[in-house]
Amino acid sequence: MKNRTPLPNLYLALITLITYLPIFLVIVYSFNAGRLSSVWEGFSLHWYRDLLRDRSMLEALRNSVILATASSLCAGAVGTLGAVAMTRLHLRANGLVEYLSTLPIMIPEIVLGMVFLSFFSLIGLPFGMTALIAAHTSFCIPYVFMMVKARLAGMDKSYVEAARDLGAGELRAFYDITLPLMRPAILSGMLLSFAMSLDDVVISMFLSNVNTNTLPLKIYTQLRTGVTPKTNALCALMFGVTLLFGLFSFLIGRSKKYDL
Amino acid sequence: MKGTAAGRPRRGKNLPLLLMLLPIYLTTLLLVAGPLVYMLLLSFLTRAEGWGVHYVFTLDNYLKILQPVYLNTFVQSLKLALLCTTLIALIGYPFGYFMAKLPPKWRGLFSFLLILPFWTSSLMRLYGWMIIFRANGILDKLLMAASLTAEPLRLLYTYPAVAVGMVYVLTPFMIYSVYSSAEKLDWGLVEAARDLGATPLQAFFTISFKLTLPGLLSGVVLTFIPSMGLFFIADILGGNKVVLVGSVIQEQLLKTRNWPFAAALSVVLMLLTTLLIYLYRRITKVRDLEGLI
């Protein structure tokens, strides 16, 4: 059924425009020659130059990338293994574990931060990269787990059965049939995890130490104490990276139609 | 066909599967269940001087929430959450609904356009609003140029600014929930209702609205409680003028260092979340939240 009047389409366009307005403004003012983000004083790239010379900024970038890579890899492994095994081996505790493991994306971030802060101090895990990776893995697992599980549930079982009938062993059938079919779900789950980890400020705020400043934490401090167009430049670069990741994931998502 | 990959595996073959299950059982135990149980325990413990806790049972932390200053924060926070969730529903529901009615090609484009900002740092997007709201900033200039206001509104660091920030950050959750509900809707039913003489509004309320209710409610679950916790939005756009439950928890954790009290506040937030999810399941008879991913 098509929308009969143009009104709904106008509404969609308007809200989308408003969604992009703040992002657009941040990017535009990253090219501003002046210091203020209310007066345009001409085009300049010098904030980008400043940014790339800033050591602490590069350090934060390094930390953020390490953190996001490690947690999305861990979440990818744990989530995929769990989703595959749970659809094949029905244990009584599976339902409970499934519910609990997906909780981290439903409960407020501040509660998650509180919970990790107190629990990690209890078990003596020092704040820093290890604690950050553990916490981020925990809230990244649901993304991979749920995507892979949904994918497996929607998968046509006859492919595997055909392979088995043709003499493939269970492992062979898994590698040749199930794994390739799952791959888009695993990848997009991990990409989403990467993005979520890269963006996290609340949980990182509670668990990082002086050496593990991440990019969002840096931006947060600057927003509270005073921004310069260097902050804009950083945000603009991060948006560029997101755009690339987004496009990549979008293309992977599209390959869903390619079902053998 | 016993013993196929999809069927029940034979006994000896369970071992590899058990090993595959081990990581998620372990992470769930160590990174979700354990910490949550400890939070519950912590909320009944006594605060030690300065740092740490005494293992002495007390209900004080919960009673403290009832003190006027904290109770007031809770009420204010709930009010803001209610206001924001209402606005989010009003803005997000039509968006998700209209989006599902688009031809597939356009649907793909819009879901891409929507997910992109969602993936971008929320701080960056809030910064954009800082630029807009700043005194003598873009909004003030526009309004004065149109002679709608005589002087700058100075909206940054006010209650409305925080509300706008929350609505802005959380609306995508609502849109996705509604969209994934509306996408599954059988439009033939709506057409049938129309053929039988229902007005467009009647058809909408008797068919479409009922069938997309799970999406709407799921969106409410995903936005209501988080909006009580998003202290950094209150911090960045509200200065210190708007205090949320989340702000109190953060302060108790990092500044006052009263962890048991922070735990009690978190438990209450968790209970509210659980209550909403329970109500959602009761009303919609759907187990998973719509459009969570």
C-alpha cells in the first residue's frame, strides 16, 4: 500500500534532516578558522593539523581501537559459539542464560557501570584495559548472539540435510553450509559491537585509569570544560570512520538476499 | 533422521557442544549474573568510612531514597522520563509507521540513514545541540532574525535543552521498534477493513495500531528507563540544573563514594526496568522486545 498524500514522506524527510543537523554543524565548524563555533571566520584545516599532532589524542585513539577490537572479537567468538551450541543442545539452563546474557543491552548503562565498578573491585580486577575489555565484551555479546541466533532460526534446514545425505560429515556440513550462511550475521553483529564499544562513555568512565583514556572520555571532558574546533575535527573524523563502517555493514546486510 | 546436525545429537557428540556453550555460560555468570547479585547484596550493606563496605546488614540505603532530597530527584527524573517518552512516541511512532509503508528501496535508504547517527558518538550529536542552543548561537540568531524573539533565549543549560537532547538520542530506538512491528503488518487486513466501509482512521485504530502496539510498547521500554539514567545528557546540556537518578548514582559512585547507596538506587532502577519488561510481555504476549537489534 502506498502513502496517498505526500505528507508522510515530508515528515520522514523533515525528521531525518533534523537528525543530521547537529552532526552537520559539528563537521562544518571543524573547518572554521576561528575558535568559536557560532561565528564563521573562513575555511581552514589547521584544527585537523593540531589534532594529529596531539599526543594524548592519538593515545586515546589507540586505546579506543584496541578496546573496540578486543571486545568485538571476544563477543564475536563467545556469542557465535553460544548461539550455535544453544540451537543444537537443549539444556534446561539455556533459557535463563539467554535471558541473562542479553540483559546488558536492556538495563540502563549507569546501572551496568555501577555493577562492574563494584564487582571488579570486589574480585580485585584493577581498573584499566582488562577491566574495560571484560565490561565491553559483556555488553557486546548480546548483539552477536541475538543476530546469529535469529539467522540460525531462519535458516533452511534442508541444505544441511542435503549435505548430510550426500555423505558429508557433521563437521563438513557445518563448515560448508552453516558457517557461510551465518557469516553475514556474525560480521554485522561484530561491526555493531565495534561501534557500540567505540561510542561508550558511561561504562568506560567508571573503569578506566589514567593510562586508558578513550576518545569518548576525552570528548566528554572537553564538552564539560570547554571545546575547541579540535573537538569538532575529532568528531568529524570519527563520523567518517562510522560512515565507512556503516556502509560496509549495510552492504553485508544486503547480502542476506543471497541465500545459496 | 536421528543424528543429523539439526536433530538430537548422540551422547558422545555432546561434549564439543558443551565446550562451545562453556564461554557464554561463563561470561554470563562472571560478567552479568555475579555482578548483579553482588549489586543486590551491596545495597543491603553498610558503608565504611571513606572507602569500601562493612558486611553488616541494613535497610538504610533504601530508606535513604525516601529522604525528600532523593525522593524529589526520583520524582523529577520520572517526570522528565515521562515527558520524553511521550514526545519520543509522538515523533517516533509515525516515523516508524510511515517508513514501513515505503517501497522497499526507500525503506533500505531510510533505515541506513537512521542507523548511521545511531552509530556515531552520541557525544558528537549532543555537541551539535550545544552549538545550536548556545547563547547567541544558531537558534538564537535564527529566531531573532525572524523577529520571533527580541533577545537570545539562552537555551543551553536549561530543562528544555536536556529534554531535546534525550528525545533526540532515544528516538531511534522507538523508530526501530515501531518499524519492525509495522514491517510485519499485513496491509491486506487494513484494505479489507477499508473495503468493509471503515474510514482510514477507524481502520488505523482497529487494525494497524493494535498490530503495531508491541513495537510501540517495546519502544517505551527501551526509552523510559534509560532516560532516567542518561546523566551525561543532563550534564552536557543541562549544566548542573537538571539532576537525574543517573546523576545521583554517578555522584555517589565517583565523588561521595557511597557504593551501597548507589547500589540501592541501581536496584530500584533495575526493578523498574524488569517491571516494564514484564508488563510488556503480559500485554503483548511477545517474549522478545521488538526491534531491539
